[in-house]
Amino acid sequence: MLIEEIVPSVFRVKVPLPNNPLRYTNSYIVKAEDECLIIDTGFNVDECYNTLALALDELRVEKPLFLSTHLHADHMGLAGRFSDSILMSSIEIECIEEMRRSSHDYWKKLVDFYVMNGFPKEEAGLLLRLHPGIKYTYWRDFKFKKLSDGDVITLGDVSLRCILTPGHTPGHICLYDEERKVLFSGDHVLFDITPNISWMPMLEDPLNEYLKSLEKLLSFNVKLVLPGHRGFGINLRERIEELKVHHEKRLKEALSALDHPKTAWEVAPSISWDIEEKNLSKLPVIQKWFIVGETIAHLEHLVRKGEVSKVEVRGRILYYC
Ligand SMILES: [Zn+2]
């Protein structure tokens, strides 16, 4: 089924992500009276374009507004093929502008930093060709429409409140439909998989931000959660508890791995990953990247809490306690 009506005026389209373990991005179409908002889109590739274009055609959508919950390519990569303007949080827009200013240099520096953390140096070049943030994004000269925490977007009789939820990215937002108690959670809360929390230059302790953003959602009365990937959820509180326990477990695993000074890559095998391949060296380069990023995020959180220290030795960052 190409289009599912989830609640009146809200449709979901599963936009396929070819060769990606996420499988698809949930693109939500909010169509109220003669106004329409598309929340998240998929990659800038033909498979995604064809699916979303067909859905918009079937729903007879004309000139929709596009909103991206965050800057990742699987959420905003495709928007530029449809529109020259997009709604995003002002923090996310600042990040995009910073990344554009430094362009190739941004990725080069980031990859160099991951190599200092043990990411295999010989695969750095491959990563620069394959990273979805490079390969599948499309940042045309958007007219960005800035959103801030608490802003309300109104379409016909539907009102969506922006909730700033940093962690997965610096300026990630969720959208809350108070009338119907529906939360569009982007990649902040997922149900069948756990959101990747990785170190980024603009987010020094992403796990701390993420955990605070999970707490923030507890004050909202939510009956249905519509996430950016996979299935919907009905029990937000329970899922938040599970996600907190999940990260506590990873923090403990990271801490107990430090019997001697190690890079993030050396700590990574001690963390339980939800993947079948236990030999991390055999993973595809992109998965290695996410694993190093997530391990750094946990180690940096332990550093901020004073439980772990770090030192740079001959171009390698070693964590120890
Ligand atoms: Zn995503």
C-alpha cells in the first residue's frame, strides 16, 4: 500500500531507502483543507523521488510545504527536488550553513577526528565517497523557514507544535498535535530500532542532550507516536524508559571495557550492538562509522560526568579511568 491514512488528515508514505538497514523513511503528509505539509522525505535518489512523487500525485497535493525534523539525508535529502523552501529548526539551519561554508573540509576534519578515535585509516577515503550525508543529500539554495521551540504550524484545523529535542542532531525537532495527542517523533524516538546518537562537532555531549530531550517529552500527553522509521508506537513513556535503560547499559559496557587506555574503536567490541556480525572489522564502512560515532558519544558522556579521562598520544585519542 503506497499511502496509509493514519488519523484523519495524516497520511504515511514508506519511502524506500535502497541498500540501507533502515529500510525506509516514514514520510508524513498532513493534508488539511487546501493546505499540505510534508514531514521528512527520504534520500535524494530516484527510488525515493518516484515513490513520494506518486503519493503526492495520488493525493492531489499541490505546492506543499516541506519540513524536515533534522538535517540527515534520509529526512531532507529529497526535499530540494520538490521545493526551494523548507522548514527546519534554526539550530539545524545554522549547522547546515556551517557545513556548507566549510564544505569538503567539514567532512575531511570529521573523518580525521574519527581516525584519531581508531576508525580504520585505510577506509577513510571510501567513507568520503559513501557516507549518506555526502552521497544522498541535496542542499540547494533553500529559503529556510526557521522554527524555534514552541512555534506552532497551522494547516486548516490541524495545529502542530515544535518541540526542540537535540541529541540525534543538534537541532532535531518533534511535532506535537495536541488536539489528537499525536507526536511526530522524527529520529528522536523510534520503536523497532534505537536512534543513533553520535558525536558531531556542533554537539559535544550528544548523549546528555538526548537524555534531557527524552525527559522533556514526558510532560506531553501522547496517544500515538509517528516515528521517522519503521513502526508506530502507542506507549511513549515505556519507550522512553527502554531507551534510557539501553544507554545506561552501553555506558556501563564502555566503562568496564577501560581496563587500560583504549580508543573508541577498541572499546566498541565491548558494547552490545543490535547486529548479527560480531567481528566489527567485517562490517560495511558506514556501519563502522556509526559504531565509532556512537561509542565516542558514550565515552564523551562519561568524560563529562568525570568517570573517564582522555589523552591524545601520537595522533590517537585514548580514554582511560
Ligand atoms: Zn533517519
